[in-house]
Amino acid sequence: MPPIRPRSLIDRLGAFGSLLCAIHCALLPVLIATLPSLGVATWLGSSFEAGFVIFATSLGLFSTLSGYRRHHGLRALSLVVPGLLLLWLGVMFRPLHESVIPHAIAMTLGGTLVGLGHLANLRLNHGHVHDASCVH
């Protein structure tokens, strides 16, 4: 098995984290009534969500922009950018943030798109053929 490269590791981490976020957002409406009794309401609250969106934005843009410079394919960016926009909309747009089901849908779809963007970037980077047009 070949060693995992740092770029590959970043996309794997981003995909895992984004898809984990999507699962969290999809399940949150179901779990919202039980959170106070579980004692994890603060951890799963809006501060965690905002922090995760900042982290996902940093990791997603760094990974896909550096991947784009390498493979010049727009597929990953075309998934990550709308996904991040949905995540930011879900966190910053107050009426959406305060509506449980629409918020969960926006965050789930956003997290899924970001995760799929990381997977696309990973695939584009692994499918990259080195030739005279390489910029690295």
C-alpha cells in the first residue's frame, strides 16, 4: 500500500469531517429534544457549528484551491463552494438558523457538498498524470 501524501490526508480529513457534519446536521432535529438530558447541548450548539464552519471553510478552500492549481479541474471547487455558501447561510442567516428543519436541510446539504468536493479533489489528485503542462 503506497504511503498517504499530505494533500491526500487533508482531503481525506476534509471529506470525513464534512460528511460527519452532514450526519450531525441531519440527525440534530431528531435529537434536539434529548440534548438537554444528555448534557451535550452546548457541544452541539451554535458555537460548535460556527467553529466547524470556519474550520471547514479554511480546510476546504486550502485543499481544493491547491488541488485546482495542480489538476486544473473545476469539479471539486464546483461542489465545495456552493456547499460552503450553504453552511455560511445556515449559520449567519438568522431566520434560517432559527428554523430547525430548514436549517438542518441547509447544513446537511452544505456538509455533504463539501465532503463530496473533498472526495472529488482526492480523485482528481490521484488521477493526475504528470506531463509538460504540470505546474509543480
